[in-house]
Amino acid sequence: MRQVATLAAVTARLWLLARFVAPRIDRAAQLDLMGRLAGDMLDLLGVDLVVRGAPPAGEPVLFVPNHVSWLDVWAVNAVAPARFVAKAEVARWPVAGAITRGFGAVSIKRGCPRDAWRVKNRLAAHLAAGERVAGFPEGTTTDGSRLCHFHPAIFQAAVDARAPVQPIAIRYRTPDGSPCRAAPFIDDMTFVDSLRRIVAAPGIRAEIAFLPPRPAGGACRKALATWAREAIARQLALPAGRTAPMILRPAA
């Protein structure tokens, strides 16, 4: 109960910072603040972060991680804060909406090709301005034992901006090294259910690997999507040719 109360206090602080501070500071200061808050959140939840590799220093880049949990965003931001793509519904949520808006997330309407084009153009503009941006090409979460199809649309932003693409492999383990069953946010699980599982877990180790980036200028977005998926599959020792069935859980 003490940990839950502390988490509520930290979330309230995060909301206040996102609502009243983040919109009034420049982008560099926003990213620095988000990075520190993400690290604090992982510490509070008892999630240890193990990092391999690094993003390109001082360069714009499109991060394309696999998607297991809402923890993914916090794990990436704790190391390399970026402008994430978030589903449009999140922007209307009471707390999460203020946080995503305050820290500059790009909202997308799922299943709307016109909006996907708009988001692609926005991401390309942010990349051209020298920013790091991130999106989950699976568009949904899995339990971490397999990968879904990587949708190529998001990769077009890097092609247009002639920015590199960097796959990020994410997995969660228990203290003994076995796969963590508490971290995945899948099926009909609610956020509260997920949070309870994570808080009750004896220890979660989030392993994220920044894999070698690849220039996207002049490349084919479908080829980039295939390459990124195969790179993550190799890192996680998952069969690259095996596609998980779609789970109706939108990207966070």
C-alpha cells in the first residue's frame, strides 16, 4: 500500500509537470525532464534497466522497438528520451492525456489512412529538425515470445527525412533470468490490472538493446520494416519468419 501511495504521488507530480511546466520549456529541457522522470518511475516500480548499445550521438533517428508493455515507453525514455507516437484515445484520458500532450507525443487515429499520412509528415518534420522520434511498428503488444508484423508506414518518415532507423529490442526477465510474465500488457488486461501485477512482481529486469542503425534515405519502407523486424528477432532469439496473431491491444 505504501508503494501504491508513493506511485500515486509520483503520478500526480508527473501530471503537474506535464500540464504546467513542460509546455513552457524548450524541447531539449522537455526531453531532459522526461528522461529523469522515466528513470524515477522505473525505480519506483522496482524495474531494473539493462541497456546494450546506444542511439546515434547528436543525430536525429527513428526508433522502432518491439512492443510488450506500457513500460516500454518509460524504458526507452529513461535512456534516450524521444517524441513517441501515441493512439489518439490516450490524449483524451484524464491523466495520461495530459502527460502525452505535455511532452509532445504525436497522436494517431488507428485505422485512418489519412491520419497515418498526417502523422508520417509530422514525424518527418521532427526528424528533419534533428529530433529523435519513436513508434511501435507492430501497432499492438505481444507477450514477448514472438513478433507481430511490422507495418511499414512509420518508416516512410525516416525515408522522407533521410534519417537513420534504429531497431530497439525489448524484453523483460525475472531475477533468475526467466521470461517475466508480469510485464506484458496484453489481451483484455486493464491498466490497473497490469500495474498490480508489476508492483507485486518480486523483481523485473527490463533489457533494451539499441541495435545498429541503418540510413533510410532512398530506401524502401517495406524493406526497412522487414530488416528492422529481422534484426530484433535475431537479438531476442525469436523466429523471424513467425508472425504473432494480432492481439487487440493498441500501441501505447
